[in-house]
Amino acid sequence: MFSPTRDEARKFVIDAWRKHRAGEPLSALEATAARLVGMHPEYHAIIESPALYADRDYRPEHGDVNPFLHLSLHLAVAEQLAIDQPRGIVAHFERLRAARGDAHAALHDIVECLGEVMWQAQRLGTGPDATLYLDCLARR
């Protein structure tokens, strides 16, 4: 399994967006990353200025939102939806999209649940709990 470092993950997003804007060929994963960046215009200035932002630490306790983490979670959700893993995530997405009337809002619900599950796994020193993840989605 590929486990990029923080810097590698950030560079991937930055490079995918740069290549997209330059009209360069993209891999399927890069195209997905570029599409996700495109859905978040509030992050464009950050992604387009890596010298200023790529090394920055984003502190939630100071009210910071980490755009690279947010986009990485979006990318993970896109991959999960592509293969319906954990099983049932596609049904949750469809239900949330219908309820919200907006695919991006539904994706943010899923990203929030994934973030909670990842935080819990990190805190406990365990792997992500698929049951906890699906339970979180069911409550949305």
C-alpha cells in the first residue's frame, strides 16, 4: 500500500492542479485530484502558491482548516466510492445527495465522517473502523 508522507501528498495535489491548468496529460488519479481542487476555489490561491503554503502547519486548535488534508480526504472518498468500499458507502452517498440536493454537500458529509474515523484511529493507535464510519454516515 502506498503511504505518502505529508510533503508527498501535498506535492501530488499541487502538481496535479498545475498540470491541469497547464493542459498537460494527467493520470486518472491526478485528474480526480484536479477535479477536487476545482470544486474548492477557496483553496486555489493556496494550491497555486506552494512556496508560501506547502510547508505550513495548519492547527485546528487555532481555527485553521488544512486544505491539503481536506482535499486528501476528498480523494480517499472518491476512491472509496469508485469501488464501494467500505461496502455500502455508495448507497450512503446517493441517500445524502438526494437529501441535500447537492453532490458536493453529500461528499462533505462523507469527508467529515472519514475525518472523524481517521482521528479516532490515530488517537487509539488502531486502523480505521469501517463500522464506525458507516454508522457515522447513517446518522447524517
